[in-house]
Amino acid sequence: MFLIDCPYCKESRDQNEFSPAGEAFIARPQNPEELSDDEWSDYVFYRTNHKGDHWEQWVHTNGCRKYFLVKRSTISHEILEVAAFGEVTSENPS
Amino acid sequence: MRLKNHKSDFIDQSEALSFIFNNKSYKGYKGDTLASALIANDVLFFARSFKYGRKRGLMGSGVEEPNALVSLEIGGRYTPNLKATEVMLYDGLSAVSSSNPNSIDFRALIKPLHRFMPAGFYYKTFIKQKVWAMVEDSLRSLAGFSKAPTEKDEDVYDHVFHHTEVLVVGGGVAGITAALEVLNNSKTTRVILVDERAHLGGELFNEFQSDDTAISWHHDNLSKLLEFKNVANSRLKIFSRSTAYAWYDHNYIEVLQTNATGESLISGGTQAARKVLHKIRAKEVILATGAHERPMLFETNDLANIMLSQSVRRYLNEFGVISGKDVVLYGNNDSIYSTAIDINNNEINCKVIDIRPSGGESETVLKAKKLGIEVLQGYAVLKAHGTNLVKGIEVSSVEMQGKKWRLTGPSKRLNCDLLASSGGFNPVVHLDCHCGAKTFFDEDSQAFLPQKVRKNRQVCGSISAIGFWKDVVIDAKNKAQLTLLSLGEIKKSTQDSMSENYLDYYNASQFFVPIEILNRPKVFIDMQNDVTTLDVALAIREGYRSIEHIKRYTAMGFGTDQGKTGNINGIAVAAQFLDVPLSEVGTTTFRPAYTGVDFGAMAGREVGGFFDPQRYTTIHDSHLESGAEFEVVGQWYRPWYYPKSGEDIHQAVNRECLAVRTSLGMMDASTLGKIDVQGKDAREFLSRVYTNAWMKLAPGSCRYGLMCNEKGMIIDDGVSTCINDNHFIMTTTTGVLQAFTLL
């Protein structure tokens, strides 16, 4: 049961209030019609399943309902950082 | 039997309680556990074992007990598979064995066949031969422990949430010291102290009975704790009879508290909870969970009245009861001598058998010898004699040759009616490992210890193999200082040093597992699941090498005690058969829960009408009047069909369908989700969320639409209506509504 700091509510709350929303920094292709099936399935299904520190998206379902970014160790489940969208990006993941 | 003239702080002899066990009535006192009261009444058999139906007596005195499983009360108060050692006695208590030791048992009748029924027997004989389906029911009815409850639980259970800076698990010397150190050195830090027993103090009172300074330390520090507790807005909470059974991520710990007396409190119309589940979020955790004693291994070591040395001492000192008159203590460390001294002080005959050779004795050993206690050094027990109850033992001299123990002399027989053994101590690392922490094997203490450093967690006391209480006090203060430092309450921690020989207190010698003894039959490792050393040997012969596989092949460490007494011995036995060091075998994985947790406690108040909210539409009464049957969709009670006299569901639905086809039907769509879509791009929006076309839908018309996500999976469907070009009303299905609005 994680304790997550919502960057919008500025409060540390129980995991019960949140829902996970997958790996962060997956950009939606600009031109889906032009993609091959392989390219589309890569966007839709394939994830890095990274072992270690990992940026992912969470949504404060039973709170402010906003999506935000969480950097979590997938080994110890320690949450190292939280950020609003734009504060960190795939080019600048800190 | 209960000792006359025995004084104990824990037993109130002025208050006699009567209770029933296996349909016979007995008397005990306030402060007794069911186990101690039955020892006082000379009851020696508590239950039968799982597989072979062997009659078993007590082995332990607390949470580690593998044999004495009982079910408490009947009807709506029935609770199965409790440990008799943990059930506090109350007036009118009624309990039965999980498997009655006094009735005729099929498993016990086929005793000569037991040697042909090792681990894997049922699989090889029935499942592999594809006849399992024919025999499953009859076999299952023979085995097992208590019956499952059949009636609705009459009791209530509560959930309570807590936030604290420091959680101390374990209320022995280490826990008391750590809690006080934190409270004394900070003005704001909140502390929760939980302990599984009814009284704080752990083993101090039992182990150091003859040490006056220990006893007065206990009294002084308990009163200091109470000073902190008995003030308004106290920073300290103490939960006794509370077991921290699971540690989840981010220091979230669940603690199950049993009502102080164990029974339900129903008074004056209000019903107090029988058990309370405390959900604790702590910044820092101090583990002072102590250690469990492990037994020595020998042939037929499962007879009744073969117990753990510390448990015999606890029954003696805390409850004033003992189950024998001619006691043998057997082990590889000094704790058996302390037990022997306490037994001798109560004028009961006892002998000590120590596998360690003479020479280099500690003070405790010399003290025992000085008191005239007969001591056999360099001897081991090979076998216990007796049918169901121990009547005597076979001993032989042993010697360490190279790195292996060897039997060196002819065996001889000694008589005894109670055998208490100690093969060293297993630190209670379970909780620490629930979130993935590892253990390591420490050669000095011959124990698996918790990993040294972990964020926001300290360990102190005998969980780190520190046994002597004065060293434990120093260790606990040091660790509490580190906790305060981590909280930022102090700038620099003070660390005092323990006595030089702090590991020597138990002086646990090497695991005593000579192959000559392990190769004998009926050397039980796991009493509850009837796993013997030969089962482990068989698992290895079958090709299993990993301890996790050996565990699953033999069922070692499963069951309600989760191998608290047996598992580490099992690992040592496997190491011996595999001929590798213990550290290479490692431990099995520790997972929640540490002890059994009642389903009732997990559910709390969320039962019956509170299990799930019930949502009714405004015309619910009208549906009722029309005789509707309801179906629950997304918590809504929606009319399913309206049966008329004698109709079943199919007849009613056919009639309703026909009515719609030939005249008119009306549907209450108020439970559907409704989304008002407005704006100049409303049509475009619908086209993007639905898979079908919306650009040409005329105002005043409606259309059915299907929603897919990017993976191509259908997520919802529904009808949307066009009010005008810039305004649509969309409906979603009742069940999906909540998911939509929450995301």
C-alpha cells in the first residue's frame, strides 16, 4: 500500500485514492493512419517493463482526478519523485 | 499439575473460572491460557496430527505452538483452529480439539502402514493413477483440522486507522526500552507499542526469574510507560494481545487485536468488537519481535510431553503449572540450564543432557551443577520411548569429529515423564521480510538474522541474537537513538557499547543434526504437517534441491503455525543431506500473514447491508408494487422482470417482449449514465469516441453507438440523442458509469 504525494493536492495520501495509468512518456503518434500494424501495436501494447527507477503515470481518482507523473523504484516500491505533466519530460526525466 | 505455594503476578487464584474442553468440565484461574489451565488439570493430549492422526500434546506456550489446535465455542460464536496456548481463559469457555485425540481415528488405526506413506504418497498413489476423483471426498473427510463454520458470525469486528511516527513491534525488554527512549527524548513523537501477549515484558519474567534486578527493572519501566500512557492526549498507545501480522509497502502495518479476554463483550445492549484490526501507517518501525526456540531432533520426538525448554519455563514461572515430575532438559545451549534451575527451585526432579562436551562452562552451567542438578555433557538423545506419552529416552555419548557429529558410545535408557529441549533460537524475522528484505546466516549465533540496514526500520533485542537482558536494554536504546536521528528529533545519536560477550548468552552451539539420527524413522521436523527427516531426504532423492521446492514437496512449514518451530530445523536437515553449508540453502520466503487472521476481522463492519451500497431509483416503490424481481447493476437495483402469477423468468420475459412488439413498453433508464455534450464540435467529438457515424444524425433522432479504446477493445455502448447540431445527450451503461466518471 503506497503513500503517494499528489503534486496538485500537495498531500500524502493512501494508494486507495489513486489508480495507476501505465508507463510515462509514451507519445501518441501524430499520424495513426499511416502506421503499420507493428508500429501501432508497439504504441498500444509494448512497454519497457523496466527494473529499477521508473517514471509512470497515476491519476488521483478519488481526489482531484488529475493525472501526474511518479518516479518509483520497481524493486523496492519506493517513490522517489512526483511531478505534474510538463515539469519533467522524456528528454528531461531528471 | 499446578504447583502449591507458587506465586505469580499473572495468575489470580482468587478468581476461579470453569470451562469445558472436549465435553469435560475443568477449573482454571483468571490469567490462565487454555493450555496452562489444561496442564493444571493434567490433560496431556490436545489434538491429532494432520496426516498420521498421531496423538499430540503441547510443544510451545504461545504463537509458535504447532499441535494444540482447538475450535472455540459453537454456533454463531464458533471459531476454528485457534492455538490453545493463545486462548485466554474466561468463565464458561467451551472448546474442542481440532481433531479429537480421545476418539477412534482411522488414520491412527493404520499405523503399521505409515512407513509406506511418505511425502508425495497421495499424489503418486491417487492423482498420478487418475483415481483421485473417486477417493477425494473420503480422504479429505479423514484429514484436516477444525471444521469450517457454518453459521452466520454473531460477533462484530472493527477496523481502526492510526498514524504514528514510531511503531514498536514487540513489548519485551527491547520494545519497552525503545519506546521509552523515544518518548523521553522527544516532546512530540507519537509511539504505538504492540505486543501479542496479555502482559508487556516478553520473556523477561520467565527467563530471569531468579534475577532480582531484572524483575525490578520490569516493574519500574512498566510504570514509566504507564505514566506516558495515562495522561490526556497521550502520545503513547499500547495494544496488548495484538499481533502485527503483515508489513506492506511504505510502512503500512496491520495488527490484529483480540479482545482482552478473548471472548465477545456484549453488555448493556452495545456489542463490543471481538477483534479489532488496526491499520497503522508509521514513519519509523522498530522491530523487537524476539526469537522462537527450536526443538532438538530425535526419533519419535512428537510424543506428548516433549516440549520446548522455554515453554516449560514459562508455564512454570508465569502460570505455576508443569506437566511432569521427572524432567529431562536436552539441548545445545545454556537456556536449558536456566530452565533446570527454575525447575529445581520448585523441588521437582530434573536432569540435563547437553550435547556439548565438558570444559569451558559458563556461570549458568556451573550454577546448575552447584545446585546438585545431574548433568550429562557430551550426550545426545536418540529416541523417545512411550506409546503416545514420553516414558523414557535413549541416550548416547556424542563427539564432534572433524565438522560432523558422531555417536561414540553404546546407548542407554533413562526414565522421564517430561522432556524439554532447546536447539537454539530462531529470530522472528518474518515481518521484516514481508516487503522483500532478506535474511543472512550468521555463523556466530547460528541463526538467520534480518538484513543489517533498512530504510526507516531498526531491529533490536533477540531478533539480532542478543539474549542477555542488560545487553538488550543497551541495544534497544542505541536503535531508538538511530530512529530519533532519522526522524530529525536529535542531531547526533548516542551509541553505548554492549558487554563484550553479548552473543554468548545463549551460546548456541552448531545445529545438532548427525546423519545417524536423521536417518531414523519418525524424526518429526514439522509437527503440524507430519513432515519427517526422511521426507526431506526423499525430496532430495527425487531431485529437488531448492529449499522452496523441498518445502512444497514435503509440505514443511505450511499450516497455521507456518513452521515457526520446524522450518529452520528443516533447512538444517536439508543442508545436512545435501552436504552444503546452511547459508547456501537459505530460507523459504516469508509472506503475510504471520498468524491466522479471522475473515470476520478482515471484513470488519462491511458485512450484511454495509457490504455494498444499495442504490434505488425514484420509482423503486412502483417497481415493488408491480412485483418486480431485481438485478443489481453497478449497485443499482434495476427491475429485471415482472412475473405474474406462476410465471418463471422465461415466461415473463416472453410476455413482456410480446407486449413491446404489439403495443408499448416503457423502460426506466434513470440508472444509465448521462453525459451532456455541447459545443460546435459536438458531432466531431461523438464521431471520435464512437466507432460509427454521427455526422448525419438529424435533430430529434437517436442512434446506438459502440465505444472502443485504442487497443480495439469495446469499453461501452449506449444510445445518444441529437437535440440540435451543437447539443447531444449521450448515455452510458449503468455498470460502466462509475468507471467513466471517476477517470
